[in-house]
Amino acid sequence: MEVCILKFGSADGADDALKQVINAEGDRNPWLYDVGVIKRPLLGRMSIRATFADEPAAKEGDVKAKFADAGSMTGYLVGSLAGPLHADIAALEGRGQGAGVGKAVEKVFARTDEIKKNFPRDSSALLLVAPPEVNDRMVQMFTAYSPEVIRRDVAQEVVQRLETFQQKTLQDIAQQATAR
């Protein structure tokens, strides 16, 4: 397995190319519906869509907003025990704390900082994790759009991470056994 990234020089380049290729080749190549899209407009928030083109994209800040809403509601409920004025203040405080946690979660799981570092404003990309022969076909289908092609074998990386995890687990077990 490898990851194949096709970078485009405009925010809508990846989306436009994918729509055209799906219209022409989607019936014969169902894996096209598994291609992810990263879009970083000149102004506004970055979006990541990892499923079909007609589903809404996750925008940068969505996770933060959900945590902020939950923090606000929790603060309001807890603050209501002390009275209406305290409820509003506690809701604001809860919103701020929830937003902070949500932003941290988003950065860790969505890796937004890494994406921003690799994709400048007004750019986009198509992503697919697939066997090399499928990625060869993808590169061939999008050649007319002149994207920058980045390919990396992920199988070796997964094997390395599993080996590291196994070694750490064995060390933890050995430490626990000697501590007893």
C-alpha cells in the first residue's frame, strides 16, 4: 500500500479535476469515489473531504466549535445551580475551555498544522491510499491537469510503527514484572 497525493495550484483545482474524471471514468473505476480532497482557499478555512463529492466537507474549526458548544452547555447547566447571571458567565467560561480542548484535539487528529505547512493558501490536493497499480492509474488519469505527484509507501511505515509498539509493550511488561 502507498499514499498518492496529487497537488494542484488552485483551491478548486483538485475538486474540479476529480469531478471531471469521475464523470468520465467513475463507472469503470469505483476507487475514484474513495479519493479524498484537501482544499485550502486563499481566504477562509481549510476543508478536508474524505468521502463522496456530494457529502459536506469537514472544515478547519468544526471540532473546536463542537467542543465549545458542549462546554457552553455544561457551563450553563452547572452555573444554573447558582442563579441565572452565574449561568451565563459559566456558559461563556465553558465555551472558552471547550474551544481550547477542541482546537487541541483537531490539531492532533486532523494534523492541521502539517497540512498547512505542506499546502499553501490557494492550493488543493487529491489523496488516495491504495496499491501501487491503482495509484499508477490515478496518476495517469490526472496527468492532463499537471498536478505535482507525491507517492510514499505506507506499508513500511506501518510495519515500523507496529515493531516500535511491540518493543515498547515488551519493555513495559518486563518493567512491570521486575517491579513486583
